[in-house]
Amino acid sequence: NIGDQVQAGDVLAIVDAAQVGQAKTQLMQALAEEKLQRQNVTRLKSAGGAVARRQVLEAEAALSKAQAAVLSAEQALINLGLPVDTGKWHGLTERDVLQKLRFLGLPDDIRMRLDERMSSTNLVPVLAPMDGVVVERQVVAGEVVNASQVLFQVADTSRMWLMLNVPLEESHRLSVGQPVQFRPDGSRKDVTGSLNWISTSADKKTRMIRVRAELPNPNGQLRDETFGTGQIILREEQNAIVVPNEAIHWEGCCQIVFVRDKGYFDRPESPKVFHVRSIRLGARNERFAEVIAGVLPGEVIVTAGSDVLQAQLLKNNLGEGCACVAE
């Protein structure tokens, strides 16, 4: 059923296919013919000089032909998903061989529940190709199916693929193994993975490069066809200085922030002083920006209400001085 956890090799369904029965019959006939020709070669060789050398050669050729027919019949079953090794069946009776062929490919627990006398030789199991979850089922018991029909879909949801579009002009900065962060729409939590594929061609219309990342999904929180925002981490700096975007303002020719004076609390009766700092920015996202120059670690900048200071700065045209406002 949809949602069931399965392991590689688990039986999802059993199909009654006439082609399977025909392939088993051909193998049974080929084995019988090989046995007959082998016995004939043994009989002729044991006769010694009583038979002509030509008869022995003809018998050996017939045996080789019978062995080729066995290999062909084996391959037909292998192509149907039923691995068989008749080399392990030497010495078995025809009844034992027939029983092995009848339930070929079926697990022991299923085989024990089937009546040998009433069961068809046409049975072939549909096996799970890998560990995962059944995400789609398109058949019901008793339904007629064909060879090209999809019966089940099994997916390994413990890891998901994330597909991203990157502008062509930025693609030279990408490399396999770079960290990737993904935030699904409606979620506040980022999922971190790594880039594992970069397309070698760009879309003719959008001029975008398709890239793929693999994300861990142990709890199944990520869903197929989920949209969201992805970020590829180009550089990681443990001691970077970052400020909120709302604290940054444009001052005609440069980016500025307002830094609180060190003596802000030392002079309660004095005006509160904020210094205008020109800054140089590095990496930036929708929330924060890296400051490469202009702010020192530990300095306090104005975030909420910084637009008021910006307006006051423009109004008074303080330039390279400081912005002074009453508390």
C-alpha cells in the first residue's frame, strides 16, 4: 500500500504471466534434451572401439547444441526477472526440478502458502528495487496489466534532490561539494545539503544553469515538488561581521550605517551620539550583509529606527560629522 516501508527484494505483487510459463517450459524441455544427449555421449564413449569416431563426434555436437539451448532458456527467465542457475540442479529428479521452476523467484514464506498441485507455473514476483517507501500504486488485485505498465513507484525519501536555477554569469563560481541551504515555502527552518551536479548547458530562453543538491530527509519533512528558496554557500567565514539589511543606507556615493558612540550611557544628560560610518559590503542575502570594512567587532549599530537618523542626516547635511539626536 502507499506509504508502506519496503526493503530491496520485498515482494510487492505476484503477476500471472503466460510468457513466464512458456519460458519455464522451454527450460524444462532444454534440460531434458541436454540430459538425453549427455547420456548418449556417455554410452557411446563407454563402448570404446565398438562405435565409429564419427558417431561420437555427432553426439558431442548434439550435446553442445542442447547445452546452448539450456543457456538460452536460462537467459529468457533472467530477462523476465527470474534468476536461475541450473548448474546447481544436477542430480535432482525431474519432479524436484519442476517444483523449483514452478515457484522460481518466490520467497519461502509465500511459497509455503501456495498449493503445489493448484498453483500456476506462470507466477512472477514484482520486487522492490531498493529500500524506500511506496509512493504510488496503480494496480489492484486481479487487474489485467501489460509489460509496459507502471505498477508501483518506490522512492528513497531519506534523501531528496533539490533542483536550482543559477544565472549563467554566476555559474563559474560553482563547484560540486559546495554547501546548499534550502528553506521550503511556509517554513522557518533551513535544510543543509551539498551540491552534487552542475549542468553543462544553459537554458536557451532563461539563460539559467540547472544544478542539483542532495538534502538529508530522515524524518520525511521534505515533500516531493516542494517550492522554496535555495542558497549556495560560496564562502564561509567564521569571524565575519554581519549586520541586518535594514541597518544599511545609501548615502549618494556609498553605503553607511549608524554606530552608537562608546560613551552612549556614560553621559545621561548629554545628547545621544551616533557616528556615520561608510562601509564596504561583501556577501549578502535577504536578511543580512557582510561588512568587510567600516565596522569593528563589538560595535553597536542602529537597526530599528535607523531610517529616522538617515532622514535627520539628510536634513541637516552633516556630511562627515556625527548625527546628534535628543534621547
